[in-house]
Amino acid sequence: MAESFKIQFLESLSALIVSAFGLVAALAWNETIKQAIAAIFESEDDLLGLTIYALLVTVIAVAATMLITRATEKAKAALEHAGKKKEE
């Protein structure tokens, strides 16, 4: 029962963290798109800087998502393995 809770907790925490990174990436792209529209209509802002920022945040979010997912899967497998050992 305790292993089941730990697995569910890890999965929920992982999903929450991944969602937070997704939100950061979305907000970065939101600003970039706003600046792109402003640039099309001849507004002077740092479009290149915001684009680079959005790309960087996206790459970090993807990398973090992959790392978090792998760590969660490893922890889940370890907890399931420990639970099976206790049953034997």
C-alpha cells in the first residue's frame, strides 16, 4: 500500500513539474509572438533576444522533462521491485 502511494506521489509530482516547465515555455513563446507581431508593424523591440530566450527555455524544458520522466520511471521501477521482494 505504501509503495502504491509513493508511486502515485512521484507520478503526480513529476506531472506537476513538467506542467510548470511547459507553462514557462508557453509564456516565453507568448512574449516572442507578441514581439514578432509588433516588429511586423514596425515597433522597435528586441525580437531576436526574445526568440533566443524562448528557444533556450524550450530546450531546457524539454531536457528537464526527459530527465524528470526518466528519474520517475527509475524510481517507480525500484519501488515496484522492492514491493515484489516484500511479497516474496
